Amino acid sequence: MRSFLLVALGLVGNAAAQEPLVVPIEQITRPQGAMGNELIGTGLITGLNGTGAKDKVSRQAAQNLIRNLGLNIGDTDLTTGSFALVMVNVTLPPFSKEGQLLDVKVSAMSDATSLFGGYLQYATLQAIDGEVYAEARGPVTVSGFSASAQGTSVVRNHVTVGNVPDGAKVVRAARSYYLSQEGHVELQLINPDLRTATNIAEAINQALAGSGATARPIDRTMVRIEVPSEQQSEAGAMRLLTLIRPLPVEVHDPTVVIIDAAAGVVLAGQGVMISPCVVALSDLTISVVSQDEVSQPLPGPNLGTTETVNRTRIDVQSTNSELKPVAGGATVDELLGNLKALELSPRQLIQVFEHLKSGGYLQADLRVR
């Protein structure tokens, strides 16, 4: 059975003696208008050594590419397995300039078995507004391999997804800005939290005292800095950000418990607490066992022959654990100690957290994946 890894963030020594986590503003926020954009497109990878696609859509894409180059070919003129239709994805960073090179991610959309050794032909990449912002092409690298012989195959990593380093060139710059249309500098929290947003605003107001600029939390996701009209420019916004981004701020730990049953991970924040309760566990196991036995006849003539007989039995085991109290007001350190004392299996661990949450004893947000 898969064992679970219990992870506690910020857990050093005694929980009561822990110091609050303090980090610079630049590590927990980003300017609202200075965020990247996702670009997407379709492309054709050629030069595959028999690992390409055989589907109709990929053949149609190859025909269209060749016909655009002035050659008129039919469907039967193409060698299947040498090309593949792919999705092409690029992240356009903020303040990108025309001619800047970007890394490209390609992923097969067809029945291709590997993109190893292929070359991405010209592909245009557009944003959600439908405008083309980059063009991509170049050799594809795959972080894996696949091999087969006489019906046996070996695959390492994912060979139908690849990269084209510096394969995209920006042809249109997307608008990025530090100053909003209203003349404010707005900071978006990477991990939204109202208490952290309030701490950020207080630290900024202390640093900018007397400058005429004031900061206030809009909600748990954003802090707005209102600047005087004479300072409302991109240059002024950059000077302001240069000043406030290194400021240290106390970060509020989220009260969240995340259970990933597939990966076998339990992630709990330092602020997780539980109310006084008692946990009782019961486990019922039913086993159906089928095995063959040899039946020998009694000595003597005409008393039967040796036969193989199938015997089936059902085993039922029921075990109950004693009632075990869980200390109330437990921090993460104490919570992990209690869970260890319960000697829970992975399935029981999920059940305990779910029942603690449904009963109102778990004072945290529970997310089961």
C-alpha cells in the first residue's frame, strides 16, 4: 500500500517558539499590468523516422503546407510516419520587444509515437485577442526516448512532448505597463490573502510616508498604491516599485490541508488547528480465496479416481481501534504527532481528515485531489 508523506511548512523546533515568516514584497506580488500572455498555435513537425502520424488530419496539414509552397500533391504522395501535427505553446513575457527569442513547447495532436529528431516548420502564434504575436520554427528536443523490437517496447519520459529552445521570435509587442489607466500602481498577490495584503499596504505606507502616495488593500488579491498626479508616469511607477519591492513583509500562512491520494502526499500549513475530538477507526477485510486440491479415492476397487477439486473459502477479518483522543487547539507540529500516534493507513488518513472537516473539528480548508 502507498505510504503518505506528511509535509509541514515552516516547521522548525517547538511550534510556540516559531517566528513569523517575513519575505520581501517582490517575492509575493507582481505588478498588475506586467504579466505574461499565453500564445498558442498549430504546427507541423517533419523529419520523423517512422514515429510520426498516420491520421487524416496530419496528412491534410502536410498537404496544405506543401501546396502553399507551390507543389500540387495528392494524399497518397505523402509518406506517413515522417510528420506530425502538433500544438505549439509559448509564454510571452511582459515588456517583450520585437525580435526577442522565446522558448517553445510542442505536443502531439495525432497518433505520433515520438517527436524525437523532428523539425518544427513555420507556425504562427496568437493570443486570446486573435492577434499574431510570435512566429516559431526550429529543431525539436525531447527529454526521453522510445525503442521497440520483436514486440517489446521501452519508453522513458514523455516522447510526444518536446521543446524548441529560442524557437519563437516576437513579431508584435503586447502592451505591458506599471501604471494603470487610473494612474495607480497595483500589486497582485501571488497567494491571495487579506491579512498579507493588509501587511503589504502598511509596510508601503510606512516607507512612503510624506511622499503623497498611499497604499490600501482592495481585496485579498490586490493592493493599490495611489500616487500624486505629478508622479503618474511609467518612470515614476518604476522608481516607486524599485523602492517598495525590497520591503520585508510578514506573510500569513494559509490554513489549508491538501491530500493527494495519487502521489501519496499530505500538505499542511503551520496555521492548521483542530478542535477537541475523539477518533475511532474500524476496518473490515473480506478475502475470497480459491485454490485447487487433489482428491484421492479410498483404497479398493471401483471406489473412484483421483480428481482435482476447486475449493473456495471466504475469510472475514474485522479489527477495531480503541478510542484515541486528539488534543484540541493543535498546531501542525502537534497535529502530525497525533496522526502518527493513530498509525493510520493512507485510506484511513483521508477518511479522518474528511470526517474532521465535515464535523467542524478541522479549522482549515481541506482539499482532496
